[in-house]
Amino acid sequence: METAKEFLYKKFGYKTLELKTMKDIEEMEWDFVTSNVPYFAYDTETTGLNFMTDVPFLVIFGFAKNIYYWEADFKEATQAMYKIVESTDKMLFAHNAKYDYHMMYNKGTPIPDDIELSDSITLMRLISPADDEHASMRLEKMGEKYVDPDAKFASDIIKDKLEEIKRERKKEVCDNYKLITGNKKYNEAWNTFHNRVRFITKYHECFDDYKEPTYYDVFKRDRKLVIDYAIDDVVIILEFLKKAGTIYAKKYRTKNGIDTRTWKRENRLLRGIATMERNGFKVDVDYLISSHYKIEKFQELLYEKLHKITGEDWNVGQHQKIKDFFLNKYNILLENSDKKAMQDLTHNENETVSEIARLILKLRTVSKWLSTYIDGILNKIIKVNGEWKLYTSINNNGAVSGRVSSDLQQMPKYGINQTDDEDNLLLDKSLTDDDGNELFHPRRFIIPSIGYKLYYLDYSQMELRIQAFYTILVGHLDYHLCKSYMPYDCVNSVTGETFNYKNPEHIKHWGDLREGHPDPHTVKDGMEGLFKEGWSVWIDNETGKPWVPTDLHTKTTLTAFPEFTDKTDTKEFKKKWRYLGKQTNFAEAFTAK
């Protein structure tokens, strides 16, 4: 017989106390004085998920076997929490700590700078095995793995309540729609509302009354349930930390003690990233709206062409109908109708089949640009101080490669008029129609606020440059890799000095022919003449010739495709073939790590 599930704080024997008065705060402070506290944990329950517009309604704080909670308007309790943590050198943990940092800021009770924040997600990533890097980082998943198999118990109850409220609200607005319009079929109106795009979509005004339910709505209906759920969240963090600390110490133990450098660096990053997020980007709404209608019109023209050729009116998202069409019309059996299958069909000997496949690919790309990069942006922007702004969430822990990721990171980079080996083509950065007219450019909707300018910065081949320098530092020199990026094993033609990577002046001026002269790349055809005239250049000890930096991406490409030796300045080479060399180099760099 299955045993009844219960909240974790009861199962693990935690004391809980709601803070309502100053006497309650004093009890929390006394519990702290009389407890052995290795760390602290806290959480917030909020009115929504927007880190700029939502606020907390409940704060939960825990240490040792004690959990305290209070309504966020009781700011004296929040300040007491800060005072307790500040009196120690212990870390204050939260799960997705940056979000809770935003929430406390929005409530007018920002976390003091001298409190060291730490994210349990970061700790989970640091102790997880390599094959677990893609595992979910949600709190309940962490709880199931490290704390208790029933850690999702409270979360599942809350989700059921949210669905219940959603059904009630949907029924109410739909009933109002039927009453006002007399239309018994309201699905079309509901779908229009559900798929709405700000500034674009028109739907019946009665649907304006619908609001997506939040945890605050559940709180107003069942206060104790949300409190129990919130307490369990902090219990999961505290119980996880008991186990994680031991695992971390074992994994990162060195002869000099436990190495916490990465963890500490990630802690410092939290506030910096949060500050960046709160700046946001000013958005040109008129440009996005104009682009929406241009792309929508182009999409209609493409569908007219597709329907005329096929004699049918299915859309490119109906995969089964696409497979049925090719089977019935051309006797082509497709296991899938995904991107790869359509790309394969573009090579079909039947020109009509090839054209249909190209149209399907093009329409899917156009639809993606419209729904994600235009309509998706319009639905995300909010008005702040009279400006429409877009705020991106930067994920410190989400990128497996070690870099931070962002929900705006995957902006489009592929053109729509290329379908052959599309994954290997870094092509047009703007969406154009068949005549080459620009419909949308993903960088044009971001505009500077008054008094500011926007800069797009990149550092050429940074990963390979770092790897070259790393091979020197670890004593396993990659001679040709280093020689590509610095005048390694070279001497100055005037001073006779040997290049020294430890000499700051050599590092600073290794690309100069002499002070004020451009990069050697720009004068490579005349290097011998410049050398004879006494210009200061680096001479390669291996060849006896002036040293010139190497574009490794181009060199790798030409190793595989020497037939492009005289075509490296062409657009096709730069946008297609050199990109293959770039992919290969970065794959090698990743393997080397």
C-alpha cells in the first residue's frame, strides 16, 4: 500500500514560524544565536515571472532546522534577515538566485552588497558529472535527485490549482463572449486571443478580462497551500546543501585545500549580470510593426505560389499532410518531413518536387522569423519611463560550453533564399524577399536611448588565441598555432630583440611595423620592400621572412579545399567555405580542452 505523501518540512522535522510582529523577529534572532549555522537559504513567491514588473508577496528564510516566512510587505522582517546574514561570513543561497535578487530589489528591499549570494543551481552544476550537464535545473528536479523522491509533491498540487483557476477564467470570458455576440462557437475568438500579438492582433474586448493565473492567485484562494509549498522549496535547498557540500569538497580538494575559485567567481557574477539585465534595450516598435506586415504579405505570396504548384492548400507545419502529398502525388515515401528531408528533396531530379521542397523550407524560415523574431519581441517589450524596452534574461548556468546564455542569443543568422546545406551557410543577416528587398533586419529594432550609442563588438578568433597562449603557459607549445597569432620565434629587424610574450610592450606593439603604421595584414604585398627600406618588422627565424599573422579559419579551409586559394576575397568563400574551416577549428579547440 502506497504511503500518503506529505510536505518535506514535516518529513524532515523543520520548525516553522510566520513572522507578523517584532516579537516574532526576536524569536528568529534568538534561534540564530543558539544554532550552528553553516549557511542560509531563502526564496520568494511572486506575482509573476517578469523580473522587471513583478514583485514578491511572500519571503521564506531558513537555516539549520528552522524556517521563517512573512508577507513581503513586512519589510522589518526582511531587514532582520539581512542583519542576521551580515553578522556572519556565511553565504545566502537561493535557487535561481539572480531572479530572487531582482524580486527583492523590486520590492524596495534590495539585498546589501556585503552579503555573499550563491546559487544552488551553480553548486549543482559544479558537482554534477559531465554526462549530467543537460539535466533539468528546476528546483523540484534537484530535490528529487538529492533530497527526496517526492520533492515534486507540493509543486504538482500548485500546478493543479493553477489549471483549475485557468479553466474557470477561460469559461467566464468565453461565456461573456457568447452572451454579447450570440455566437455559440467561441473557439476562433479564443484562439485569436491566445495567439495574440501586441499592436497587431484584433480580438473581442471581452477577452481583455482574462488574466493568466499566478501563484499569487493561488495564494489568495489557499494561503496555507502556497506557504507549505514555499517552505518546502527552502527545505529542498537546505537539505541539498548538506549533501552537496560533501560532494563538492571531495571533487575539488587539492593539496592546498578545497578549490572554491570557480564558485566564488560565479557568486560575484550574479550582481553584475543582474545589473546588465535591468538596463534593457530600447525598441523601435514602429519598425517591428512595419516589418510584421511586410513579412506577412511576403508569406501570403509564397503560400499562393505553393498552393498553385501543389493544387492543395495545406500549410508547411502539417507534417503528415506533406508526407501524404509526396507519397500520393510523386510516390515518394518520407519517414519525416523535417528540415533535412526537405533539403534532400531539393536535389530531386524532378524540378517540381525540388521547387516544392524549397518553398516549404523558405516558408518555415519566414514563419520562424515572423513568430519568434518580430511577434515574439512585440509580446515581450514593456514600457519603462516612456520608452518601449526589451529585457533579456542572461543565464549564468545554462550554457554547457561554459559561456553564459541569453533568451535573445539565438537571433537569426541564416538567409531564407538558400536551402542547400543551409546549416553550413552563414549568409544574409536580414530577411529579404525574392527580389532582394529587405523585409527585416534583426539589429535595426534595437535603438539607443537618448544620450547613448550602441556598439557591436567582437574579438577575432578569441578562443584560438587563448588556446595558443595556454599552450605556452603549460609548457606544451603548439608552435604553429602560436606563430599564427603572435610573432613567436621572431626577431625585430631594427632592434634585434627576440619576441617575448612576457614583455608588455612586445604584446602591445607586435602588430606594428613602426609607430602609427597599420596592421601588417594591410601591407602584406609590400612587406619585402618595407623591410629593405628599414621599417621595423618581425623576422621569422624559421623562414627568414617578415612575419605576417595567419587567418587560421582560412588556412584550415584551404587545406581541405585548395581550389579556393585565389578566391579568398570572394563573398562565397567568406560566407560559406571559410565558415567550414571555422567550425573545424572550434571543434578541434573543444576536443583539445
